[in-house]
Amino acid sequence: MCGKWVCGIGVICALLAGCNRQQSRAGAIGHSTVDVRKAEVIRQLDQKWENPAAHFELGQLYHASGDWAKAQYHYNIALGFDPVHREAQAALVKVLFDSGDSVKAKTTADMYVTQASSSASAMFDIGVGFEKQGLDDYALSCYKQAIGMAPNSAVINKQLGYYYLKKKNNEQAKEYLIRSFQINANQPDVAGELGRLGVAVRIPRTSETNVDNVAAQPGK
């Protein structure tokens, strides 16, 4: 009987050891992939230092690994070359929150939102940046300001619809998606979401296009 217990314990230990080795290998592969990408981006910057997209990506890589100082450094460099790089602005706010400097994070966020308030397009873009960084309260505030400036934008209404879908607020999502579809019916993805929400829609057979307002092509 004891032999069976010992054997059983041995099997369990072997299984646990195997799982730990697999997890260690998976973690090593993950770190290795990130390190490889960091090296690639650093090589890009060696060739062209004034590359805001590369600085932003490198900042994201450092941010993901918890190196707040290096992430903040590269976000600032990106913004030095492109002062309206909305994703870098949002990421800088996020890394300030993550590093524990909430006062500076809030001040910085307010500054960028104020700068973006000159147009619906800019406000929309910074909202998207905030949402990508998981700063949903800031994102929603920006979307609402953008829709206030451009209520007939199919793009902004759609973004708000998807935002509320993510929050499981189907009634609000339905409201904005219906509005987006009324403005521009050539949106199969919106039609699909409305169908899943129980709203019957008809997609035009022709390639009719509606002219959206200034915020139809955010960022351009």
C-alpha cells in the first residue's frame, strides 16, 4: 500500500515538474520574442533616430515589461518629433499612472485633452489612444466631446457604439450604432452588430456613399 502511495506521489511530482518546465519555457520564449523586437526597433532608431513611430513602439515594449523610466523616455522622444502623436500622448499618461505619479498623469491628460479640443477629429484620436491604453474614462469623455462637435459623424457614433458594446451596455451601443448606420448604411460590420442586437437593417445593394463630416476620417 505504501508503495502505491509513493508511486502516486512520484507521478504527481513528475507532472508538476513538467508543467513548471513548460511554463518556464513559455515565459522564456515570450521574453525572447520581446527582446528580439526591442533589438529590431533599436536598430531602426540607429538608422533613423527621428522616427516617432519607432520610439513609440519601443516605449510600449519597455512599458509592457514594467520599465517605466525607459518607456516614458521614448514616449517623450516620440512626442518631440511628433507633438500630436495621440497614441504616444495617451501612453505617456498611462505610464505616469502605472508608475504611481497620478497627479502628473491627470495634469498631463488634461493638457492633451485641452490641446485636442480644437477639432472633433483630434478629440476622437486622443480618445482612441486613451481606449487603447485602457484609460476608458478618459476615452469616453473624449468621445462625448467629439460627438458634441460632430454629431453627424458615422465614425464617432460607431466608435461610441463599440465602446458601449465592450462595456456590455447594449442599449447605449444600439443607440449609437443605429445612428452611425443611418448616416452611412455602407457599414457591413455595423449592420452585423445591429443584427446581433436584434435590430433589423438593410444593407444597400449599390455602392452608394454618404459624405460624412469633418470627423469621418479621424486623424487626417
